[in-house]
Amino acid sequence: MISTMTKKGSDRTALLDQFGRLATDADAVEDAPLVFLPLPSHTLALRPEIVVIEGLRGAGKTALFHALRTLGKDVPAFFDDPTIPHADWLDAFSESRLHPNTAVLDEFVRALDRGRDAQLRAFWVVHLLVRLEAENVAGARLPEAIAQARAEYPHELGRWLPVAEKHLGAAIAAIEQVDDVLERDRRYVFASYDHLDRFALLERDRTTRQRLVRALLAFWLSASTRMKRLRAKIFLRPDLFDEAEKSFPDASKLRPRAVSLEWSVEEVYRLAARHLANRGPHASEAREWLTKKAGVEFAERRGFGLFPARLPEAKQRELARALAGEVMGTGIRKGYTHRWIPARLRDAGGRIVPRSLLRLLAFAARRALQDPPRVGPLMDPSSLVGALDDTSRDRVNELQEEYPFVARLEHLRGQTMLLERGVVVAALGRPVVGVRDGFGTDGDAVFDELRRIGVLEIRDDHRVDVPDIYRYGYGIKRKGGARRPR
């Protein structure tokens, strides 16, 4: 009996350790063929005519960016779609050292007269040619005058970009020459752009970032109608795309060439199952638990690991029951666990990002490892409730990096939702010490921005609510719900 209990305890510890690794898996870029979950929206995004791939932070834009680079020629097989063309996936811009530092670009743009934005388009055109040439794409070559200027002043954008602007027509012709060679060879090259939201991260307003993104989109709006085999995949947050659409003529024509990465509840559960079953030191124990205890079925594809089958609500309920029991809370506060989990992770627009689920499960597992051995579900419901604090803090920290004005929610700490709009606006009208967000004392403007990005919600009775994924991180209360651990 003792050996049996010891075995069960060690199995539970291994499983919780495997769950606990999901927090780092949320940002993992290696092992993409084993953990990335292909979705219908991904397949749509890979069509040659699609230029913009938009999604919230944590929605998997960078994961897709790296998966495509890692998979390369295996992309059609991985996505199990023969209509996806075989292509070379070019890192045209990211935070890697292959590209100019974003701080250097920020400084250059801030000093550049707004009437000279043609230089920004010249930058994107020339940098694309540089990357194509570096990857030995046939026909890629910088015009001689631009090449000489870059060689003479490699780290001084202000010295060589005026030359590039003067010879912009020649640079565009050079790119079209690459497209002609690709057409002749029946090849595709997809130029992929990520981390564009890192521009002007600490700037009070978004002008610098808007100018750079606008120049990039304007170039590819034109190029996407002229070129057949050299195509772009530009990964953008929705707000950056919205801003760009309003900022230059014909930008609305990019909307039909855009796809949004959004996740259903079923898809985020399936993603967690795929991570657990394929990556980590206890993947075999996780596969056994998912199959026998949680009712998850898998199909194996050689080289790409195990893919979880469909998880309709009945399967989600079975999985959540094995994880933390059938229900969360007691009495009138009681709710089904499989519904409680995604409900706590949605923003005001009803959107859920996979990173939040992976982190919630990981933080809950780490808490559960500190509890005494137990039988039945893998963890107590209180572990999930406690993990929501950690998950929410992570999420609000991410959001504050992108939108400094979100920090004004600190003025609602200790308040109990729901609140009247006037109370919320008054709190948001107070700047946070040390945070320069450009809004001054305009609480109404902050309120509108928070609604736009899904942090505030107006209920049918006109009172204001904050979704749990943000509320917990700011210590904002709400009556009812599962009891939080002390």
C-alpha cells in the first residue's frame, strides 16, 4: 500500500512539474514542430495574397513567425494543406541582430522632418534588398549608389538614407527584378515582419511608430499588387493596423488582405494539451494522464508529434474535471470548472489569448506542488484561483509595456465592481507618478482607450466592469465568485 501511494505521489509530482513548465513554454520559439498548433486562421494567413496578420499580444503572432522560419519547406505538410505554396521564409524584420536596433531607428525618425517620410519607405525597401541578398536570393542586389553610401556610413542612417531616397526608383526596380527571377524559377519568398510594436516603446505618443509602420504598409500595399512571387507577411497588433489605415491614402485596401488571429476556447485547451504531450521531461506521463484521465485523444504525424483531436464542450468538461474537479466555488457562487477557466481569461471583447491559459495552468501547478498529496483531481480548485493573481499580474505588466495609460487602473485598487462611469473617469483622470502617458487629466480619453483595447466593459445597466484577467492584477474586487485563497 505504501509503495502504491508513493508511486501515485511521484506521478502527481511529475505531472505538476510538466504543467509548471507551461509558463516558459508560452514564449518558447524552439521545438515549434512539436508544440505549435495549426489553426484555420493560420492556414488562411499563409495564402500569398494575405499581407497583414493581426493579433493581440499573446495571440501567437511571434510563435507563428518563428514556426514558419523553423519549418521552412515543411510548412505545407505541417499545416496539412497542399494549397499552401512551398516557400522560403525570410526574416525581413524582428528583434534579432540581423536588423537595425529599434532605438536607433526611433532616434532617426524623431529627428526626421515629417515631410521626408519617403526616406522611411526607402529604408524598408533597402533593408529588404539587404536581407534578400544576405539570404542569397537569386537576383537580389543593391543599386551601386546605395551600396556605396551604406558601405561608407554603415551606422549613420542620416548619411545614407538620403542617397537611398534619391535612388528609390532603382531600389524598387531591383526588388521587382528579384520577383521576376522568382517567377521564372516558380519559387516564392515570404518576407516576414515582426516586433513592429517595439518601436518607440517609451515614447509619450505613438507618432514615431505610426510613421515607420505606415511607410512599411504603404510600400507593401503597392508591391502586393505588382509582384507575384515576393510577398509579405506583416505581423501587427490590431490597434497599430487601425492607426495605419487612417494615416495614408488607400490604406483601407489592405483590410481584405488581412487576417486576424483569434482563439476559441476549444483551441486554447487543445494547445495546452499539445504542449503537455510533446515537450518536457514528463511528456510521457502527461500523455498518459491526458488520455486516460482527461479523455483527450491524439493523432500522431511523423516529425510533428501528437496533435489533440477536437475538444467539444463535453471533452473540455472532462479535462477540467480531471484537472481540478467538476466545479469551482460553493453555493450560489458555484460554476463548472471548464467554463470558469476561460471566463477568467477573456477581455472585455470576449477574446482569449493562449499565453494566458498556459500561464494560468503553470502557476496553478506550481501552487499545487506545495500542497500535501491528494487523490482524485490533479489539484485543488484553490490552486487555480490563486494562480489567477499571478496570471493577471503578468498580463497587466505586458499591457502596460504597450499602453502606459493602463497603469491608471491602480487608482481603482481596493474598489469593488461594478462602478458608475463617473467614479471610474475621475480615478482615471489622475496621472500615475512617474508614468508619462500623454493624457494629462483627461479621464474620459483614458476611459475610451481602455474600452477600445478591451480593459473596461460597460454593462447593460451602464455600470463599468473590469474583466478578471486585468482586475486581479490591480487588486480590484467584485462581489461573488470562487473564494480566493488566503
